[in-house]
Amino acid sequence: MTSSSLWRPLPPKLAEALEPELEAVANEIALAIGHEVPEYAGPLEGAFGRGLRTGVTEALHRFVSQMRGPGSAGEAGRRAYIALGRQEYRVGRTLDALQAAYRIGARVAWRRFARAGYAAGFSQETMTELAESIFAYIDELSSESVEGYAQAQAEHAGERQRAAAALVGALLAEPPGEVDLPALAAAAGWRLPKRAAVLVCATGALPGIARRLGPEVLHAQYRGIGCIVIPDAEGPGRRSALGPAVRDAHAAVGPEQELRQLARSWRIAAGALSAVGSQTLVIADEHLAELLLAESAPVIERIVQLRLSALAGLTPVARERMLRTALAFVQRQGNASAMAIALDVHPQTARYRIARLRELLGYQLDDPAARFELEAGLRHCLAPPTA
């Protein structure tokens, strides 16, 4: 229902009968609100009381003026009640107190207006229409205040999210900038911890994961991916909460670090997110070897060229067999019995393969530096493709 439709059944002369009552009605409403609504029980002689009476008087005049024609009250009244809703949010209250005040105002106004209307000779039907209009008008005022409250809430959320994004950027910057972290944290409504870890995920999954992890985390987009800073990530229950929060999303969490080293946690988590694609939640510390191989791919590929070129001429089946034999050799220091167990072959077969391996790779098998490079290259060649 629009505001103009509320007043059409009411005769304009009713406004003349009600106007002399407005000052007394405003005072009675203000007193009733101060008495019945604890949040508004401040001294009515001060600024609070003046503001309350001004608001009530504005509402009454706006109501009566509408009887003379739609739109006669103008946009100013609407702005006033949007502003009341905004004010309730700013002082940290819900809308319960304001809506209670509106209901009290409607009750008092109807009682006084009914007396004045009957005294002026208006019919029961007109008084019934007046009652309906009063309570519809209160609903309208409440809607305007709800709109103002929602506006202030959204603006505050936007401000906090911008502050959170700035804080995340400052925490993960390399090198760290000259930033007032406590001030940024206060603006974001977040308490700075001594240590934290970073969880990364796709931006679409970010709001849900952050919501399920609770209000203690800080979240924002950073360099194109979702980023969640988890305070005291190694504390009791923290690790076990990650899986249910991530659910089916693909995410990775880096190691806990002091705040000045938090960028390291972010780098490791971001690397693990792309390097390990077979899990929903990747604990980066459990995949450091895979991460090292992925992060050093150009170097590892060059090692493969230098150290394993002798295997290039073999058939695919023979090449894979020798790659696995070589990896078992370097990991078990050439022990044929241990290699046979790892490869699930007879020890004599393992010794035969070792001999063949020496023909192909020669001195590299006995050089510690070469064996280190060989293991990296062999892991790279035998690693399953990432998703």
C-alpha cells in the first residue's frame, strides 16, 4: 500500500478537528515512550527529550497533512524516519525499541484522535477508517526506519570489509610496509593475534568457508584468490574445524607463523593449492616435497634433461621401470634387498636392474650431489598429473 492510498477515505475536515490536539498528543506520546521503553528512558528535558518530541511532532503533522491530499507531507518526513533507523544502528541497538515506540505512539494517538473526532461529530465509520490509517501509517514509518537501518548496516559491513581487505594486504605484503596494523585491525573489527596461518581457496568459496570458521578469522580476496587468516591455527580444535568448514571446496592451509612472517604462510598455501589437486583440504606442510617440485619446475626439468637423458631411448615401459628402479636405488642407498621389497621383485631381479641402471647412469649413482638431483628429477617424472 502506498502512503497516498491511506488517506483517501478520510475527509479533509477531519484534519481541522485533529490539529488542535497535536501538541498535547505529542507530549503524551513522548512521556509514554520515555516511561515504557527502557532504552528511551533518558531525561526528557535534555537533548534526547527534544529530539524525541521533534520526531513525534513531525510524525503527527505528517499524518494529519496527508488528509489534505497525497504528497503534501513531502520527502522530508520519509528522510527523517530513514535517519531514525540509521541512528539506531549507529548506537548499537536493534529496531525493537524504535518499533515499540511507534506502537505506543499509535495507541496514544488513536485514543486522543478518537475523542476529538467523535466530539467534532464524525461518524463511527470515519473513526474506523481513521484507526486503520493510523496503524497503516505506523507500518509505513517502521518500513522507512527498517530501510535506514539496513542502509547503515550495509555501509558498515562495506567499510569493515574494505578495512579487512586493507589489513590482509598489509599482513601479506612483501616486504612489509610501514602500516599501522592496530588501527587497521580496529577498523576491521579484528583482534591482532601473535601467530596465524593463511588458508587460500577460490574466491567463490571464500564467504562460505569464512562464515563456517566463525568471526575470529579475517578474510578478503588477495591477488585474485580467497584468503582467510586463521589466528592461533595450531590451537586446540583449530585443525579439526578446517575440514567441516571447507566441505567440498578445494583449499590449502599454510603453516602457522608470526604475523611479520605471515606472507610465508600465504606463499606456501597458494603454491600448495595449485600443486596438489587431489584433495579438498590440503595441509601444505604434508606436501612440501610436491610443492618444492612444483615451485621449481623449470630447474627440475633441466635436471631431468641432464641426469636422465640416457633413459630417453628406452621404450615407455622400460623407461618407467628404470625410473622406478633408480628412485628405489637413491632412496635406499643401493641396497638390493630393500629395493626388491620396495619394487616387489625378487632380489636377483633387483640386482640385475641395478647393473642395467649403472650402465645407463654411471657415476651419478655414487655422487651424493648427483643423487640429490636424481631424486628430484625422478620424483618429477613419476609424479601423477595434477588436476
